[in-house]
Amino acid sequence: MAESLATRRGTLGVPTFMPDATRAGVRTVTSEDLRGVGIGAVVVNTFHLLRRPGIKLIQQHGGIHRFMDWDGPILSDSGGFQVWSLIRQDPAHGVIRANEVIFREPTTGEKWTLTPERVVQLQFQMGSDVVVCLDDPTAADDPDDEQERSVERTVSWARRSREEYERLGGQLKADQAPPLIFAVVQGGALERLRRECATALAAMSFDGFGFGGWPLDADGSLLSEPLGWVADSLPAEVPKHALGIGRPDHVVTAHALGYSIFDCALPTRDARHGRLYAFRPGAAAAAPKPGDRFYEAIRIMDPPYRADQAPVEDGCDCPVCARYSRAYLHHLFKVGDVSAERLATLHNLRFYARLMEVLRA
Ligand SMILES: [Zn+2]
């Protein structure tokens, strides 16, 4: 397994969890807050930033790092997954073709065209440290012919992305280090396709690989077998990114299969809904194994916490647990104080950072 992720803005110990700063911000917290809870890198979304505020505006600010005041590594997701999800919800949103993706804004009708080349250009323009190729996602239960087509496109788009990356890298000044480039593996839950896609992409020697598509089956279970096939078909030492994964127990399973980079909106979204993660007593002392029940999710607005003077988690070293009780957080949520979401977010991000620390040790 990869032991670190070396980017032009520093080397990250792995496994590493990168919160989703989809629109150039992790909701309710600042870059300084992220540092304070042990976050080393963040993920932004190229497609969403293209829509708003526009990549040109970010460029005018001197790049994405200065725009959002984050000087650590930034991985920019292509946005292929988000466009696919929106078009899947409502085909009127656009169309995915062999050579391009077209998206129409539901309210204004404004049209965006994404090609593999354009998506790499946009990531260079914003100054991302890890560029991700445009891919054509699927869900595990999509028909076989769609999975075939998705792999065909994903491999062809990765080749075009790689060529554009080489071209743009050649234009950098001598003292400018190039970003890394990751490709994304598709193939749904079909072993032959997952392996073929991984092998074809590995032959193009990318710096890292993502496990693509919707990562859960129809019952909400993690696609553990496909995750294993993909990891097994890729070079052992190259970093593998479990895109959008996920729940703490899913992270532990994917890590055991060889994945070392994680990003997910779950800890921050759950925090804003008063759902807080905590290690079970003693469970933070050693690395959890797949299947271990090492954590619980506390619904802080539930009645038992109304007068609970304990911190969210005994033994948590986050700035919230050091100062406040469950009862105080319960109260802030109940009265609708906006700081409730911020405090909960800080705790949950620290929980994920601590999970990475125990898995690393
Ligand atoms: Zn805490």
C-alpha cells in the first residue's frame, strides 16, 4: 500500500481523509478550523465551481488556494459524478455522449459542455494539486451494456485527459511543479469490467486511481468485492482513492482492501443534522478492523442528552469536547443557534482525523 501522498504542496501521511469543500468551502468552518482539527487536504468540485463562481473568477484571485485561504494540498474532483447524478435524477438536465457531457441549468437554461480536455484545463486554471480525469459513472445495478459503455468511455476519456495533462504540464515554467493526475475506475459490480478498466488505466501510468461509480449496492451495502478487484488489479504502491466513501466502518473496510485516500460529505452533513460520531470506550486505542463495532452515532437532539454533562466523547481531543457538554450542544441545536452546526462539524471532522491517525499507527 502507498505510505504517503506527495503533492507539490506537501506530503500527506496516509490514510488521509479530505473533507468535501465542494464549492470551495467546508460548510460552517474556516480553513484555520480545518487545520486545528488535523485536516491536511480538501476536495473541491470542478463542475460546481465552473457553475459558480466560475473558474475565471478563481483564477483572477490567484487560484483556488488563495480564494479559499487554504495552503495545503487540494484535490479537484472532475464533477463527472455530480453531473451524472443530476442527469440521472432528471434527463432534462442534460446528456452524456461519447465525446462530451452537456448540462443545462434547470433555472436559467444556461448550457455547460464538459470534455475530458476542458475538465483538465479547468483544474490547471484553478491551480489544483491533484487533477482528476472526467469519467462516466454508473450504479452497480445498471444494465451490463451500460457498464460496458461506461468503461469504454472512461478509458478513452482518461487517455484524452492524460494527453491534455502532458500538453499543459509542458507549458509550466521550469520552477513550477506539475499537479498529480488521478484516473477513475468504473465497471459497476462486474468483475471482468472492473479489472479490465483498472488494467487499461494502470497502463497509462497515472499518479493515483479512484474507485468510481456509486459505491453502495441497492441495499446500501458497500461494494467490498468490486473495491477488492480494483485494488488487486492496480499497482500496489500507487495511491488509491475510495471516492465518496464514507461511513466510518466503510472507511475501515476500504482501507483494509488497499485504499488510502477518503473523502465524503457524510461527517459534515451529519454534523449539521446533529448526528455526532464517537469512538466506543477504549476503541480509539488500536486500529479498528473490518466488522468491528468501534464507534457510535449520537443524535444529540434526543431527550437523553438534555442534561448530560459529559462531552460528546470522553477522550476526544477536539476543541468542542474540551469545552462543552452534550447538554450545551443539545441546547444550541434546540434553539437553532448557528454555532451548533459549526461545533458539531469540528467534532465530526476531528473524529475522522483521529480515525486516520489510528489506522496509520
Ligand atoms: Zn470532540
